[in-house]
Amino acid sequence: MKSFGYSGVDRRIGVGRNHAGCTHQQVAVRRIGIISEEVVVPATLEALSALHAALERFWMKVDTVLANQPGTRWRLQLATAMAEVGANIVLHAYKQGEAGGLMGLCLSLCDDGVAAIFTDRGVEFDTRHLDSSGLTSLQPPDVDVERDELSTSGLGLVLAQATVDEIRYHRARTGTNCWFLFKHLPQLS
């Protein structure tokens, strides 16, 4: 299978020519590369702002090539999913206070949508929440439970799943965690 084909991004966390073993087949990527933006940052809460800055640079590029640009609501939904996945990497992939953890993000405009691919070399995600294809199958909490009884743990990925069309996880043989988010471009009226 064809690899993602990103170039020039930090290989220490597995973003590179073969994206740490995450192939098209494993994450069902459409043709990627019309427009892209890549960043590698420390896996810290402070560095999450760099992900938002990368997204803003990406939108500036996208706005120059798309005649029918996604609206604010659509963009905020993608940004919300990205923020939740990024925060989960920071909070769960690396032990609190562990120095040197990195995360990578590659944003790509595809023929029919936008892909956001996160990578890290932290702790493996609990795969009990995945179906056989790697799709997340998280369920929202019971809304009839008292507010004080609701745990905030796990809500982020449920929110991310609700705001994009596809979210997949794969742990590459190299030990790299790969998160693939995809949101279809809005259909023209």
C-alpha cells in the first residue's frame, strides 16, 4: 500500500515518508496532498496553541484554493475534534511530567474533505473502544445520571467523534500512535 508521503517532518515521533507504518490501507486515507500543514510540538498543554496556529495557517492556504470554503461552524467542529485529540495525547499518552514527549500533526486538504493526522510515541490507546477497522466506537454517557456523578474522563473523544465524519486509531509496529480524523467538505447547494 502507498504511504502518506509526508516529507521534512520530525521522524522521532514517526511523522515522515511512511508515517511510522500508518499506511493508506490502515487508516483509509483519501488522496492527500492538495494543501497541507505539518507541525511537531512538545506534548504539553502550553504547546496546544501551536496546533491552533498550524490550523490557522492551513485555513489561510485552503482559502486561496477553494471557491466554496467551509463555514465557521464546520471549521469549529474540526477544530474541536483536533483540540480534544491533542489534549488527550498530552494528558494520557505521556506520564505527567514526562519530559521529551512529542506530538505531530499533519493537516491535509483532500479531494472530498480535510484530514488531520496526529502522531505520538506515548502509551498505547485502550483499544477496547475500537471496532475491527480501528474506528472509534465510544458511546456518550447516560444523560439521566446526576451531574456530579458524570466523569469527564472519556468525554473528549466522544465529542471529537461527534464533530468529524471519521476518527480512527492505529498503533504502528514502531510504537507510534496514529490518530486519523476526517471531515467531509460541505456539499454545494
